[in-house]
Amino acid sequence: MSIMLGNQTPEQIEKRLKVSLSDEHKEKLRSTWQQKAEHIADGKWHCFDIPFMFVCGDIETAKKWRDIFMSYDLSKAELFQISWRSD
């Protein structure tokens, strides 16, 4: 059994990644954030605090966010995982 805790805001994610996200990426984060962790919808995401995991509603959304986050220098960021739910 795994336990995942927390609900990271876009601002908290940016701080933990130790990057300054573009205004466009911040707005995309805000507009697609699903605050409730249950049944994450396609196109939406939820980020847990423990472990620091960005969970997307589908694989295409996970790939999109992976590419966005990888466009930044994450060399100083703490371990950050991206995943998606599968039904």
C-alpha cells in the first residue's frame, strides 16, 4: 500500500523545483489544476507533497507537462516524479 499526502499549489511546485516558470506555464498550471486527488480527469493534474509527485489524468497530459518541466534547468530541484492514472 502506498500513501500520498498533500496538495501542492502551482506556486509551491515552482518553489520546490527552484525555477521561475513563465507566465504562460503558470497560467496553464492554474487552469488545469485539480485540487481533489480522487479520479483525476483527463487534461488535469494534482501534485502531492509526499512523495513530490505530479499526477496527471492521462498519459498525453503527463507527456505535455514532462516536456514543459524539462525545458527548465531542474539541476537544483528535489526529486520530482510525473505519473498518470490508468483505468
